[in-house]
Amino acid sequence: NRIGDFYSSYSDNPFRGCKNLREITVDENNERFYSENNAIIERESKKLRVGCKTTIIPEDIVSIGRYAFSQVGHAPFPTIPSSVTTIDERAFSGCEFTEPYVIPNTVTSIGEYAFNICNFREFTIPNSITVIPEGCFSLCQFLKKVVITESVQTIERKAFDRCSSLSSIYCYAQQPPTTSGTNIMSPFYGVSKSIPVYVPAGSAEAYRNAPVWEEFTNYIEIEIPEFAPTHAEWYYEIQNDNGSITYQQLQQEGDTVIEHKDVKIIVRTNTLYDKHQEITHEYVYEEDNVVYWWNKTLNEFTMLYDFAAQTGDQWQIKAGTESITLHVDAVEPVEYDGRTYKVMNVSDEGDLFSGNIVCGIGHVASLFPEKLMQKALPFDVESLRCYWVNDDLILHMGTVDCDEILAVEENVSAQDSESIALYPNPTNGTLYIENQGDASTFSISNMLGQTVMTGNIADNQIINVSGLDGGMYFICIGQRTVKFVVRK
């Protein structure tokens, strides 16, 4: 379909019911293309494409109008540019777009019934939204997980009406969002009240006493501890080029002031196999769940962690003059030793700091982006072994002692010395195994060392991991352990 130079106005529902829509081209001279009530495209827009491989909304769109994509058929959900600030009433109502559904944090207003009767399974409210409006997700019968970010203050009636498959709610607001509507007009009418509701540590009691929220019976508090508290201590594994395995210790050793900030001093000690130690110092401070790190090359603080980030968010990390952009692919709660932590699965283009971040503790691969900081060194910092605070062991991943050193083994057969090969890695459900040796069984543990799956390796050397949540895991076959990632 083509919209010419002079055809600049559409009715309320420009694409409603267009299940076979593949492409819309707006001529260059057409400066405005909009529905009568609210603009879908404003100023200098050239092309909107809806197809089986890509759905593109031009960068200059400021709002998605009423019924704009209502009942559009199977296609990828549009990549909504950061110029968009408004999604109007029923804009995506009844659409059959495939996942992922990512709404940028520039969107400050979502209209009533904007996403009702949609087929998505997960949804994260942008961290710029204060009100979830009436009927916004009503009758989304496939919706299993919703993340309500800390910016949300109000949830209006019927917002999640009859979302019968909803199996978990994450609400990161310290105070329960106010609600309107009761009985059949309740925001959560038709939702099981026994599903887990994850809330910030210390807030469960407030939720249990708040209108509507009081109906839920299974509250789980998520810990985001203070980063680098006094006497915090981390141990990470070092894999040396000669095949030996040693460790890195980081310890909060005191406080100082840099640029009027109260800064924590972290001493990093790399212990190599010959017992040689390399010692360096890093300087960090935390503000509003964001950790900043002193860049010694630029002489300024730059961001290291954003523990408040949600699925779809991103931030930049700088080491010296180089930088990477971390994308948050998923956010999940993980329980360990009676505590439930918020865990972010992140990735970057160069795979330099991809993996899982335990909010309040740090990355499970390395506390700082070692692969970006120390290129061409004869060792790699690989994984978190232990985390201590005031001599209390908080996390212990795997069975290796925190400061264990493993020598290069002598007289190892060629077959045993080879690494297990897994593919694809990351995987979305199936792992193929090569070079398993004589081993016929496997065990899989999560990033906190908990065994989540065991079994036999099939004759076709395939392991089905589709039942695992997205994130980083370790598979042990015989005496060898390999890291892999599940992405959903």
C-alpha cells in the first residue's frame, strides 16, 4: 500500500484488521500521516514496514494512535523508537504480533485497552509509566509473567482482567501501587491469587495490607543488598593459559572521597599458579541502585551496574577509552539459601561481559569487565566461586573451595584433555554434545550452584533443556564442566 503526497489523514483505525499487511510506504513529500484523533506518524516519516521478518516504525514517530495496529496478524512486534512518548487507546488491541514486546522508557503514557486480547507471554511495563490504565492487558489469556516497574503508582480497574494464565507478578515498587475497582472490576479479576508476587525486600507486609493486593497469598521478597558493604569479599576463578586454575580475590578494604563522593575501595588480588600475586585497586560508589566506577584513564566516574534495570533496558560500561553496551535480555528471581535475588541476564555485541548479574552482588563471570580491561593477558577470570560479608558466606557456587588452586594434570589422555563441545550456545531448547568420552550421565546447575536438572545423555547426544528458564548454566559431564546460556 502507498500513501501519496496529498493523502495525509486516516480514520481512527488505519490498519485495523489488516492481517496480511506487509508494507506501507509514506511518500517523502507527505509531511503528516495520522488518524483524526491522535497522530500515528508525525513529521517527515518515510516508511512503515510490517512483514514476516521485520516491522519498522520510523525514528521520528512521536505517538502510536488509536487502533493503529488493532487486529494486525502474525508479524514481529514493531521496534518502537525512542521518539515515541504515547501509545493510545487500543493501539495494539487484538494483535497477533509475535514476541518480544519491548516498549522503550521514553513512553510516558499508555491508553486504555492498549494491549488487550494480545497473545504475548511476558510484558515489562516501561520504567517511565506511572499509570497502568483501565483494561490495558485484559483478556491476554497467554500472559504468564508481568513486570511492574518501580515507577508505577496506579493500576486502574480491569487492567489484567481475566489474564487466566498469569503465573507470576514482579512488582518493584516499594509501596504498593494504588488500585481502583473491586469484584469483577478489579485490576486482577480472574487471576489466581496464589501465584508468586515478587516485591522488594521489606515491603511484603505493606502489600498484604493494601486494597486488592491483600487478596494475594504468596509474597516473596527480592533482595538487592548494598553493593560492596564493609568487609565484602568476592572470589572468582582464574583459568591460566598453561591449564592451571587459580583465583582472584576482591575485598572492600575501606572508604575514601573522590569528587565529593563517598567511595569504597576494592582491592583486587590475582593469585597465579606460581603464587605470584598482582594487586590493583578499584573505586566505586552506589546511588539509587546504580554503581559507578572510577575510570583511571578518563579521571571520571562511569556506570558499572544498573541494578534497577529491567528487560529491554541497556547501559554503557567504559574501561579506559573503550566501551561496551550491555543489553538486559531477561530479569528473573533466583532463590539461594532462603534469600531471593533479582538476577539480570545481559549481553553485549562482543560477548565481553555477557552473562548473569546478581543485583547487589555483581556479575557471576567477573566483578569488573576483565575482558575489556585486560586484553592479551595469559589468564581469564571466568566465574564467581564465593561471596562473603563480615566473614559470613553468602554465596558459594559449585563445590570448589574459594581459594583453591588446581595444578596442570600430568599424564591426562588426549580424549580427557579435550573440552566438551556444546552447540548451539546460547540455545533456546536443545543442546548437542560432542566429545562426551565414556560419560553417559549429566547434571546441570544454575549460577548459584543449585542442581536444576540431571539425566542420561541420549544415543543421539541430545539434551532437551527447553524446561529451563533463560539464563546461564553449567553442565557437568564426567569430570568436565562447561558453561552455556539458555535464551527464551
